[in-house]
Amino acid sequence: MESSAYHHDLALLEWQIELGAFEAIGDVPVNRYEVPAAVEKPKAAVAATPAVAPEPEARVDAVSIAEQAAAAAATLEELRAAMAAFEHCDLKKGARNLVFSDGIPGAPVMLVGEAPGRDEDRAGKPFVGRAGQLLDKMLAAIDMGRDRAEAPVYITNVLPWRPPQNRDPKPEEIAMMKPFLMRHIALAKPQVLVIVGNWSCQALLGKRGITRLRGAWTEAAGVPALPIFHPAYLLRSPEFKREAWADLLSLKAKLADG
């Protein structure tokens, strides 16, 4: 015999069907009025921390470092040491030697070339290759020379290290080594400067065009200066030796006038 509870549940089901309930949400009945023993507190939303990109490395100001190192040098020996310790010019990595100078410090004439070549890199002295031999002959023609005590010259370059494959100096290389060059001139105290070649003109005069600049006296680093053809150019273009001779005579006359 069926129980009264069964008829009661069946009546409730039929009543729900009449109300439009056609499917069950779950197999197990849920008491919505039951309070759980422990209610878990909602966790506070944690704001996502944005990823912080690493700060880029500070760019080294090679020119400022060169200026400080050059200014601290009180003698030519200290300047040479400062240049040897300078690590921000990539030319140093591929060079054999630092090419600092040759001749007699304190000479009335200081020649500033462009950069060492292969022979200069090996010897550690400026102008010792074919171009240097021609330069010695040019100076001897006006009774001057790097080893002449009575009429000495002093020689250096804009760059102390050889560029790969003897390529032209880059503007940034000239810029970072120029403070050393300017200090070099200040410590050597020449009466006149001879600016040898296009890139030396770029460094000391801020312009190039040696065929236009040569032979015209100007001023660089506070010193009377004469741009001349580079001996290497004269080896390639000997037809310009006449103009080079005129420049040498102009140099000699300048020194004679005091």
C-alpha cells in the first residue's frame, strides 16, 4: 500500500509541472536556507604588478671622459699615459701600438697628421712609411727635420691608433680623440702648426677641402696654422709638388719673421 508521503510528493511534482517546470536543475535537492558552518571570506583582488622593464644602460660619454683625462695631464708623459689608458675608442682594440709622437717636444713647428698606417702601427711612431720618408725629404729641403737640433719639428696625429685597412677616420673617433690632441698642442707649445691633410683640417679647422685650404695661413688651437697636402696624396698626385714646395717656403718665411 502506497504511503501518504508518496502521494504528497507526487502532488507537489504535478503542481510544479502545471506551473511550467519541465526539467530538474540537479539530481540532489538544495536547501537554500541552510547556513554553512564556515563562510570563506572573499579574497581581496590583488592588482597585477606591471612588469618593470630594465633601465637601459647609461650611454658612455666618451668625449667627456676624454676631456677629463686630457685636462688632468700636466706633462706630455702624463698625456701619453692617459691616452694609453683610454678604453672608449674601438681603434685601440685592433692596433698594435699607440702612436703618440716623434721629433723634439717644444720644437717651434708641430705637424699634425691624420692617423697611423701599417708601418706607423708597427713602429709606434708617426710618418715612418713611404709618406713619412717623403715628409722627411720635404722638411730637409727647408733645413728642418724631426732629428735636427738646430731646426727641429715635433710630429703627432689626430688619431693615435691605426684605423682598420687604413680607412678614413670616423667623425665620432675624431670627436673623442680631439681633447687629447688639443691638450697635446697646449703642452707642446709650438710657435706654428702644420695641418697635414684633409682629416687633420677637419679635426682642427672643422672643414675639409685641402686643395682649397692649403697654403693659406689660419689659426687652430690659438696657434698660427698652415694646412698642407698630405705626403701620401703627393705620392699619388706628384703634379701637386709645386704647390707643396710653395707651402714649405711659406712655412720657412713665417718662422724667419718670428
